[in-house]
Amino acid sequence: MVIRVSPIPSIPLPAAHALLKLGRDLALARRKRGISTADMAERLLVSRDTLWRLERGDPSVAMGTLATAVFVLQLHERLGNLAAPASDALALSLDETRLPKRIRRSRS
């Protein structure tokens, strides 16, 4: 099976590859649970075309659609921990008490 991704300049290549893998993993999880594309699309309140785009890793699919799909597949705990400090080596090395509440753009 050949998966084609239209180039989107704002998406770095490693991110595009991660989305492709995520889409394939979501499709596999759906199939393992015996959920048809029609039923999954209905649960997500989207068209089958949108579901297919999600499963192909299309970066233009709404984050809410992704989050709902993860919930339907009972994987939402993983999504909530995606950027958790314990899983982020850089965040672990920073002192959280000294982090600013806001980061403002410098005026040049």
C-alpha cells in the first residue's frame, strides 16, 4: 500500500512522518476493535472522507476530531500525557519554579 502525503510547507518532515504513523496506528486500533469506517465516522460526527484523511495522517484534520477518535478507541489517557513533563527530557532538566508564566515576543 502506498501512502501519499501532499507537501505542506508548514509541517516539518519528522512531524509529517509522525502523523502518518499516528494515522496508521489509529486505523489499526479501529480495525482491531471491529469498528467499520462508517460507524467510526458516525461516532466522530464527521464524514468517512474526513476519517480516511485522519487515518492517512493528513495534518489539516481538526485536533478535536483526533481527540474524539482517541477517546472512541479508549486511548485518551495517552493523549493527555503526550507532553507531560515526566516524558519530556528537556522539561525535566528545567527548573519549573523559575519558568515564566508567559513568554512574550521580543520587540526588535
